Amino acid sequence: MFEGFSLKTFRARIDAAKQAAANSGLDGVLITPGPDFEYLLDSKMHTHERFAGLVLAEREFVFAPGVDVADLKKSVAGELGLEIIGWNDGEDPYSFVPAGKLAVSAAMTADHLLELQSRGVEAVNATKVLAEAFVQKDEAEIRELTRAGEAIDAVHRKVPELLRAGVTEREVADKLRELILQEHVVVDFIIVGSGPHGADPHHDFSDRVIEEGDIVVVDIGGTLDSGYHSDCTRNYVVGEPSDEQQEIYHVLQKAQEAGLAFVKPGVRAGEVDKVVRDIIEEAGYGEYFIHRTGHGIGLSCHEEPFIIAGNDVVLREGMAFSIEPGVYFPGEWGARVEDIVILEADGARPVNLTPHELQRV
């Protein structure tokens, strides 16, 4: 178990999950290995094609292949005294799942879900049912997300030393990988989008040589030893940007700052997206802002709440999510400004504190 979390924390999470299911009129919860399983049991167990899960209903228990039981007993499941049931190849693991209407985790694969449905289990999406229980971070989680922000900030502070005309995106990415691993245990992703590649929001990196005058989008993230993620995007320019680029970037910064200022408990996720998007649209660049304004973050890089048009989720204290508008001009350049924020009683507290300006290198 990660030392920053207590058994009391995990017991409270399990109780909250059960209560959320009950509030939705369900008979229980079935969580298979994945982010939700890790959240409840601090276990990264991966059983491949074999079926395993945490059942929270009238009876609380975990079932897993016999080959994984020893590790489970060393996890929070064992420390909490949950019943752990092992099964061997050739036996029927689906028989452990109680009949009824269950919230099942999004990590469950179709082969297991279809088998359960064929046996009369009525499955609903646990992501929506458990959102209220999972989406608000407790004090320990907020500490880890703050630590993750500090870790990725430490990497971004070194980016200007890596960027110059004549190096390739891949060379920069290789050095970023080393830097991320100095602060994290896993590299989640590296985007080094120079010049026209910056107009592709999900470009990673290539052998393109960075040129004088290029704007370079650097979006990086990693996983801490606690399982919590970092994610931050900053923008750099090799040499001098054009007047037009500076003007557009100022609009982007203004939009991101407006989103940060608007966020507070009680507003809806879709309203935040609108505030940010309106500024970019009013400046005439709305067609170049092609994605949502943000996403939640925790044990998953992307989770609820999604800051997107039409999302009526009410934002509450303790939620963690990104504010990351971007503009992308195909074949030319792009930019995105991204902070992870923790929602506190008086507004959003960014965990990423490196400069938002278009940094000259």
C-alpha cells in the first residue's frame, strides 16, 4: 500500500461506492482490474484474459484467478479483511457474480460483460454511478496531485535548455523521457509538436528538425509512485514569433485565464467550456479550437469531470481537472495552454506554476 494512504481511506472509498450504488437503486457494484479497482484496493492486479473482480453487494468479496490470490492477500483487500476467493483454470468464475442490477466498471472487457449479460446480470456503467463518490478527491489524493504538478513543473523548467534550431523532436523527447523519470516512475506521454506538427493536438514526436521561428508545443505527463498522474502543456518559440502569432497566443492565454477565474464550486462543467470558448470565438478563431476545454485527472489521465459543452455536471470542491484551450492551424502551427487545477471553496488552485507565456528559447 502506498504510504500516503491509510486503510481508513480505502474503507471510506468502498463504503462510498456501495452508498452510491444504493442511491441509484442498484443491487451492488462489480469492479474489475483497472483504475477503479486500484482506487478502491490500491491494487494494479492484471489478470489478462482471466476474470477477476471486487463485488460490493450484500456480501463484500474479491474473486481472482488462483495464481493472483497471493498478491491480493498482500493488498488492501487482505489488510481490510475482505473475503478473497480464488478460482482455477477450468472452473467458472462468472458463478461468483450475484444476480441483479450491478454497476460495472468501464475497464471490464466485452467478453466478460457479454457473458454476464447472458446470465441475466443487468449491467449499468459504474463510471456514471460512482462519479459522485470518486470524482471528489480526498486530502491524500490532493496531496499527490499537487506533488504530481510540482514534478512535471520541474521538467518544464528544463525544456528551454533542450530546444534549439537543428535538433529533432525525437532528440528532445528522448531527453524529456529521462527528465520525467527523474520525477516520476512512469512516462505517460510526450508531445513535442514543432511548427506544423503543433497543429496536431495528439502528435507525439518525429524526426522533424526544429527550425528557427518554430513554435513548439510540449505536452508531457507521468505517473507517480502513488499512481496519480501529471499533465501539463506549455509553448515555446525558437527565436521570435510573428506579430500574428503573438496576437493569437494572447487570445489563447486570455481564454485560459478566464476559465481559471470562472471556475468555482456550483458552476457546471459545460459553463466553463463556454466561457473559454466564447473568448476564442469572439476573436475569430473558434473553428481552430477543436477539442473540449478539459478533463478530470487522478488515477486515470482522463476521467470525470469532462469540461465540455453540454456537460451539466456541477463542479464541487475537491474535484481535479485540466483547463486547456488550444488553437490549431493545419499545416502551420498550434498552441495549447494547460494547467491541472484543484477546485477549492473559493475557486480553482492550479498545481502547475510554470510561466504560461510563449517562452522564447
